[in-house]
Amino acid sequence: MVDFYHVAEKLMIPDLQDMIMGCLLRFQKAQNQLPSLEFIRRAYEETTENGKLRLYAVFALHYLMKQTDRNEEIWPLDEISAIIQNCDGVCKDFLLLSMKQETADPRNLGVCTYHMHGLEDICPVTGKRSGGDRKPASGDGERPAKR
């Protein structure tokens, strides 16, 4: 998925980026999954600074770190620490998010939160104006799956 998003980003096809994000969110929500640490690392290494895939990755990382039942085998603290220290932008984005937002399951924020289109534009995924679909991140109490 990171590769596909990266190609869409390089080719500057925002509608395709939005569709990829929509598919990713639907799949992860249906499977009760969150991005793996490898996914988060690659999202930061292979996409642009303002890319919405990075936004989803850091929201997921922020959410994972706030969970008391985080599965240490799937999301080991040593690997999380390495990503925060070694991937350009992760630490800054994580700290900014921690200062600004409550913890929320990133899969439950409006799909347009991770889209490139403007607030008043028609969403290529939903076919609607997105102004109401970009929800602020606020705690919703759902826990990540323990896979």
C-alpha cells in the first residue's frame, strides 16, 4: 500500500491518493487492524512531508502509545523508539500531535481526514462534500486489536 501511495504521490494524482487512503481505512477497520511498525516506518521514508499517509501513520502511532493493552509482541517499545528516533519527521509530528490532540482511533476519524482534496471539494471516494467528514481527533475509547 505504501508503494502504491508513493507512486500516486509522485505522479501527483490526488484522487488516487484519496482512494488508496479510503481503501486502507476500510480494510484496517474491517480487519480490526492498525498499521504495523514497518508500515509506519515506510510511510515516513517513502512519502512526502505533508502526505496524508504520514498523517495516518503518526495518528496510529499516537493511538498505539496511549493503549494500556498494546501487544508488546506486535508493537515492541524498542522498535517504536527506533522509528521515533531514526525516521525523519516522526518525532516532531508525534510531539506536535501529542500537544494538540486527544488520543483517537485513527480508523474512526472521517475518511476525508486523510484525503488531499479541499474541505469544500467533492470527495472522490464518498461523492460528497467533505466539510463534515473531517472530524477532530478525540478519544473514543476503542482499543486496538491484539492480532
